[in-house]
Amino acid sequence: MCGIVGYVGEKNCTDVLIDGLSKLEYRGYDSAGIAVFEKNRIVVEKSKGRLADLNEKMTQGHKPVGHCGIGHTRWATHGEPSDINSHPHGNKRITIVHNGIIENYQELKKFLDRQGYKFESETDTETIAKLLDYYYEGDPVKTIINVIQEIQGSYALGILFRDFPDRIFAVRKESPLIIGAGEGENFIASDVPAILKYTRHYYLLEPEEIAEITADQVIVRDVHGQPLEKELQTATWDIDAAEKGGYEHFMRKEIYEQPTAVKTTITPRITDDMPDLKECGINSEMLKGIRRLFVVACGTAMHAGMVGKYVIEKLARVEVTVDIASEFRYRDPLISERDLVVLITQSGETADTLAALRLASQRGAKTLAVVNVKGSSIAREADMVIYTHAGPEISVASTKAYSVQLAVMYLLAFSLAYEKGAITKERCQELTEALKQIPEQIEETLKQEDICQYVASKLVNADSLLYIGRGLDYALSMEGSLKLKEISYIHSESYAAGELKHGTISLITEQMPVISVITQTALQEKTISNMKEVKARGAKVTAICRQSLDLPKDIADYVVKLPETEELLMPMVAVVPLQMIAYYTAVLRGCDVDKPRNLAKSVTVE
Ligand code: G6P
């Protein structure tokens, strides 16, 4: 969590920092701050609240003018959001911004206390700033090398030394950091969207590498201070992708980007109507050798894994266990060399997912990452990677990243099923062909926006909501429920429809709306019975079902119809109304849709 930017060049540094931070607010948004060299002095401005609050504060007070500086947007871990706890931290000599968590900060703090340092904030970050000050004798690189040997935990740091007013220093471990390379200007950033407006070129900073950045030069050294050759990377993401482009919210824009995102993700992985994951290192021999799969992820990505489980088990007849990453890593899982551990993650930086990957590797399992962010930690550490091509997802509530994760899980399921001999080549081609049609069917589903908005208007005053479904529909409804609660703050749960009568049905009253996902023929009669049960107890029911389904009269108050596709692929279209219902409910309740309270998009804490 937390976003970092840094700029050195001809432009007005404050403007570039604020602009860059605005692209990183998805990483945290409870406070913001900048430090800029103004006439060779480090000037710090920071404030609790959104970036807009900082901007306002500076407009009323002082807006630093200079050409070299660092900035930060925070998601609090140590100490509440407050002006004092906001970054940057430090003194007139050395000032830093930090993303990550220093695990031994208490110990270091005691040591620094004894050296006479006085602490102002409750943050772990202030300890790093003071430790840098303690070691500093005029050589920034040497100082940083000393400090990183003392600190334990995760960090990406942007550092200013008063004695070097034309440069930024940076170092990282666990938390991400890139160095943007421009013409006569350079940057640091936690993520590519922050620099896209200025340059598409960047270097990936590896753990414990130390960067020294001026307007004309980037020097990266190893932990012994030896200069390194770095390979320049080029971002393929378009600048427009990180802008709202006329949409009121990123979330709605990203919902609308799903057809393109899915198409871009699947097209390069299909050859002669067959799934083809060879470029990702997934070949026939490897697939044939798999005994079991574990899918490990958090949040929405974990929900994509739930759908994957149903599809893989159904088609390939291979056992799949889905784990929440924070549970997996502590449950001493029984994994072996013939198991494939699939890590699904949009950011590629989620701390628990990364730890799960490392555990799986230690135990000898093969690891496959399904990742959206190129060059992220998880992408780099896994044995194999399938990149999803969603482009930058800015809204904290994930939408298009989920769809492309599903698309990849389908390709994996088809490949595995074919290689295991569980389906014929013809069936595999048929399924792949159906997947190719999905972008158009998502387009078709987007036309249901009005009815989704109408359903939302009926949910807006609810205190609690229930999503029900069976099989794949249950897996999907988990995502629908999460979407609604995270952005509208209405409590909701998803429930296996058949399990309702074992307790939860006692909650049903006229005050408890129910959303029923009903797309699987074999289970539809059963789900219809469950809908009757809740209807009879007064619930207002919304059905999300296939076009062709003839629902019994009076069983649903509102119906959202979906285009027909292969039944196994129905989650790819059925998720769209669930996203839209959540979106409009949040909009109608006046919630901050793209930045829900207490959340952050990239969760690099455990
Ligand atoms: C956070 C986000 C979720 C996301 C989850 C996993 O909780 O708010 O939208 O699904 O992290 O993130 P990842 O980057 O690993 O997919």
C-alpha cells in the first residue's frame, strides 16, 4: 500500500508530483505529502485526507517551487491518518517517503532514543529517516547501504539529502518501485501509471539495488556500491487507460473496458481454435504431469479462482483446492512436486499471495502466476506467468481484472482437460471458440445497464442483502456480494442456495433483498425452489438468468437477462450485471465509488 513518486527535471516538481500521486491514490488515500528542494532547502507540505486536501492546503498556504522532489499517498499501518503521521518524514538534512512495513522498528527506535533522537510520529517510517541521519557522514549511497542492513521488512524508499539538491535516491525490497526515464528528466514511482504522461520508459529496481537519479542520469548500484547495467523497459499501457476519459468513475469505465480486455488477453493464447499457453511456459508434458492444483489468491482474485475450480474439476477431472492466501501460508499445506500452485493477482504485489508463492516453491511445487502487472514481484518469482492484459485498473473495486482472470482460468482448464484426455480436441475447440465469442456477449450484456440501475434503486435503502446460487453461480455470487459490500457499505453475503434452509433463511424478511444467479441448467429447478422459499417469506428477489430461461410467474420481482453461451462460460457474462448493480447502488448512496473507505488496491501488508 502507499504510493510513491519522485521527480527531477525542468518542470515544476510540485505539479508533477501531485499529478503522479493522483494516479497512485488507488494504493492508499488517507493522507498525502510532498518534499521539494526550494532554493536548496527541503520544503515539506503534508496533510491528512485526500490529495485534493493537500492541494487545497498548499493553495491556501505555500506551494513549493522547485525541480527535484518526492511525494507520497498513504494507507495507514502505523499510527492513525494525521498530519504528523503523513509522509514525508525526516529533518532538514534527510527526508524520505516510504511504502512498506519495517518489522524491527521498535528495536531500532529504542536504539535511536538512546542516541538522543526525538520521535514525533507513530510511524515505522520515521525510524528509517532517523537511522539514515544517524549513519550519514556525507556519502548517501554508503548511508543507504548501512541502513538497509539494519532494517527488516518491506520498503520502497524515495530519499532526499540536503547536500545533494539535484538528485533523488531510492532503494526497495518487497515493495515495488520503478525508475521512469525521460528526456532531461527522471522519475521514481510505485507503479507505471504515475509516469505514463511523461515517459513510457522505465527501469525495474531489484531488491536492495540503490538508485541515484539526476535529471540526466540514472545510476543503479548493488548492495556493495558497484554500478549495475539495467535494462530499459517499455510500458505497453496507454496513457488514456489511466484517465477517466469522460466516465464519471473509473469503475464504470473499467466495466466497459471488459470486452477489449478479455479479447486482448485471450487472442494471443489461441492457435487454430485451441488454447495455446506455450509462450507462458505451459506445455503438454507439464500439464500431463500435474496431479493436483492449488489456487491461491486474495479478494476478487480468489473469487476468480473459485470459478476456475468448478471449471477445471468439471472438464479436466483434476482436483483443485482454492485457498485464501493468508490462510494457505499458515495452514502448513500438503503440497508436493507434482502439484501446480496457481497464484492469481492483479497487482502481483499482494503480500500474502507473494508469501504463499514462496512457500509453494520451497516445498517443491511448480508455481504459475496469473498477473496483470508486468515485472511485479509475483510475476518475477513464479516459475511460469500468464499475464492478463487488462491494462491499468484504477478503481479499487476490481472488475476488468476479474474478467481477464476468469478468461485465463478457462484457457488453463481447456488445455489441462485436453492434455489429460478428459475432453476431445473437437470439444476443446468448441469451448475455445465459445470463449472467443465472449467479448461480444459482454458487449451485449452491457446493454442491461438500465435495468441494473433500476434494481440498484430498489436496493439502496437495504441494510443487508443475500446473493444465492448453486455451483458456478454460487462461485460467481461471491464476487457479486463482495462488489456490493466494498463500495456501497451494505452488508451482504453470498450463500449456496441449497444451504439457506440450514439457518440463514431465518434472516429473510421484506427488508432483506435477495439476488439469485441462475445460469446452470442442471441446477436451475433446485435454485428456483430456493427462490420460492425466500419469496414466500417476503424477500424482494432479483434474478440474473439466461435469456432462454422461462422463470415461473411471480418468482422474481426484477429480472436481468443474459445472452446465451456455453453454460460453463456463463460467469463471464453474468458478472457484468453484478458489477453494475453494485456500482449503481454505491452511486445512489453517494459513496466514493473508486476509493471506498478503509481500502487500498495493492495490499502489501499481511
Ligand atoms: C485488495 C483489493 C481487491 C483485490 C485484492 C487482491 O483487497 O481491494 O480488489 O482483489 O486486494 O489483490 P491482487 O492485486 O492480489 O489481485
